[in-house]
Amino acid sequence: MPTEPADGVPSAAGHDHVADLRGVHYSVDGKPVLIGLDIGICRGAITAIMGPSGTGKTTLLRLITGQVLADAGEVIVDGRDVARLGRRDLYALRRRMGMLFQNGALMTDIDVFENVAFPLREHTRLPERLVRSIVLTKLHAVGLRGAARLMPQQLSGGMARRVALARAIVMDPEILIYDEPFAGLDPISMGVVMRLIRSLNDALGISSIVVTHDVREISQIADQSYILSGGRVVASGSPKELHDHPSPIVKQFMEGQADGPVPFHYPAPDYREQLIGEERRA
Amino acid sequence: MRAVVGEVVESLSASLERVGALARFLGRLLWLSPGGFLRVRLLVEQVYNAGARSLVIIMTCGLFVGMVMGLQGYDLLQRIGSEDSLGVGAALALLRELGPVVTALLFAGRAGTALASEIGLMRATDQLAAMDIMAVDPMKRIVLPRFLGGVLAMPLLTAVFITISIFGVQLIGVQFFGVDQGQFWSQMRGAVELSDIREGLVKGLVFGIACSLIAVFEGYNSLPTAEGVGQATTRTVVISAVTTLILDYILTALMI
């Protein structure tokens, strides 16, 4: 069993959790997005959050980072209830997190080097030589040391995401959050990002949370996975356990079937009736 | 009828809510302002963006406003044989009224829209959210320097506009219509008081606060879509123009 740090949160199963969501409810404009969600993110592991679009995966990330607050339930990150943190404490917690946005979210008016150096310049007073060394080390880790002086507009989608990853790890975070890291990437870039997630997680000893649709890719690197549907966890376990899961919705998602418990068609009146009815009215 | 009343009430309450949000936004900016002046590099960058980059449009428009005033003023004054008063009339009108108002309208159209769309695009491309996650307050790092930059740039732009406009009046009145150069400048120097200059600069400062605030507020609160950024930019121009004219009346009434 892993050693439990002072502020760690042990789960019922005895694993050390870096983040815990307990009975979380969240709704937007009265429409429920998450309904009594229970999730534990293991320390030092890669946790995949999967599920069909619109099931609240990104909302879950926003809850963990404190960008939004749950209507009910608890979001505990590193032993602290996010809802009870003031701005100063929340920012102190966020300094221990890194997040990779789907589109990279690089600042477009500064070059790659300055983008990666940004958190260092904002939070530390390190001498310029040290900032340079740290930034080049992180860029080297993602294979883009040679692109340090390029502007974000000159980067491909995969390169932009790798630069954003370098920026996310520049403060040596304990938790690294990835929002759809493989979306829109070609197979080579996808493989590069996939290997980076695994190697950074192992080399830096961080806890990674990956929200994704890409079942095949994430199955190769995730230590634990959750599948969400309708605002609830419908399955959890190792990638292999999920592949063998009997639930029809898990099967549909893992096998990428177009129709099933998650219907292909958005709810609509009867097709024949709608067509004939409209013709009659015309 | 009931539906119409309901809609009017709803629209009024939404407007009031927005005014309240704007006041809270201003309060937060003022609270953060002392820290904003300490980050000199960011501030200088934004004074350059809002001020220096607006200079061409301000100077061009200033010259033509002045030249039109020269034409109209001369035509009017020569009917009553007072064409020598062209300089003083134009200077007072520019200093107390036209200079700050026209500069504010131009500022809203050039710098205000640039601020709103820049911040709006940062929101749409998750740059503000990324900053927030990096524990960097976007209000301090992005909004505040742009607001202060606009506030500092506006009185300077107003001064430039007025100076160039007076040159434009002189160009038409003295060089083209032959108004006596000595009379033009000496009457102006005799009649224009320090309080007139102060009125122009105070108006410039207040309009600068209003236009910069509206621009950063609209950009920061825009919907994160292309349409949302477009709407924020349009609202910036419209609200800034209306607010400038309302504030102009209030300030004139207070200072006259």
C-alpha cells in the first residue's frame, strides 16, 4: 500500500487519493450536468475520465481546479475542500497544478520561450539565467527546444499542445490535468503526446487526470479509468476491466458503436409523421 | 400588453444588473490600481498600445476638425465683422468641448474596440482561463494594465487633438483667409484661462476612465465565441459614445 502523506486523503479502498469528488451535484441553468458523482483520483497514477460528449467531463476538471463550485457534495483536492478556499488559498493550490487545455491556450502575443517562462516570471524572482535553463529543460523534455523563438501562430496543433505541456510542467506541479490532449492530432503527434503523458507522469512523480474520448490511446497509458454518462460514473477500473465490462453503455463507448443506450438521433418527433405532416400542411 | 410590460421590466432589470456589475468591476480595478502602477513595463506597453497607436487617427481627425472649424468659424464671424476672434472662439470650443468629446469618440472606436476584441479573444481561446489556472489573476495581469493604459493615454491624446486642431484652424483662418496672425494668437492668449485647459483635461481623464472601463468590461465579459466577441466590440463603441455624451453634459453643468 502506498505511503500516505500528511495531507493525503485515503479512500475507502485504502488508496491514497490526490483528489476526491464525493456526491457532487452540478447543474447549469437548472439542467443537471453531474448527479451525485463519486470519483477518487489516485496519487502518482494516470486517471482517465471518459464518456460521451456532454456528460460533464470538462465540468469535472473545472470543479477540481475550482473554476466552478459544486451545487452539493465535496470536491477535496490534496486534502482541502475547494469550495472553502478563498482566492489566495485557491491560487496557492493551483500553483501545485498544471493544466493542458484542448487548444493549448498559448498567449499569442509572446513567443514559445516566453509562454513557457510566463508562470516562472509571474510567481518567482529567479535570475534570468536560471529561468532560461528551466525553460530550455522543459522545452527539451517535450522535444521543442529548437522552437523556442517561434510564435504560437507558427506552430502546428501538436507542437502547440507540446509547448502548452512544457508550460504546464514548468512549475513542477503535483497534479497535471489534460483536457482532450489527443483531439485533432495526427497519429504521429498523438503518439508523441501519449508517450509524453506517461513519461512525465513517471519521471516527475505527478498525478495525471486525462479527459478524453480516445479510448484506444488512453487505454495504453491509463492506470485507472472512469466512464461517465448522464452525469454519473457508469463504470470504473483498469482499461482491461472496462473492455470486459458487461454494461451496454460501456460496451457502446469502448467499441465506438454509433447507436445504443446513447442514441444516434437527438430526441425528435416520429420521422414519417413529421415528413408527411409537413407535406400535408404545405 | 402585459407581455410588453413584462419585457420592458425584464430589459430594465437586466440593464440595472449590468450597471451593477460594471460598478463592481470598476471597484475591483480601483482596489487593484496601486499595484498596477508598480508594474511599469506592462503599463508603458499599454499606454503605447492605447496612446501611441491612436496618434495617427487622432492627429488626422484633429487637423480636419480644426480646418472645418476654420471654414465655418470664419464664414460666421466675418458676417459680424469679428473674424479676428476666430482663434479664441475655436480654442475655447476645442478646449472645453470638442477636443475631449471627439477624442473620446475616436478613442472608443480605435483603442476601445482593440481592447475589447483582444480581451474577448483571450477569453474565447481560453488564455484567460489558462492564466487563472496558473494562479495568475487575469484582472491584475491583463485587464488592469489595459485599463490604466487607456486612462493615462486619453488626456494625452486630448491634448494632442486640441493642439493639432488649433493648428488646423490657424491654417485655414490665417494662411487661407488672411485673418491677422497677431490678432489670432494674442486674442487666444488673452481669453483662454487655465481653468479652460483644466476643464479639457479633466473631461479627457473622465472620458478615458469611462471608455477604458467599458472596453475592458465588455471584452472580459464577452461570450467565448466569434459572435460574442463581435457583440462586445459593437457594444463598446455604442455604450462608450452614449456614456461620453451623457458625462459631457454632467461635467459641463458642474464646471461651467
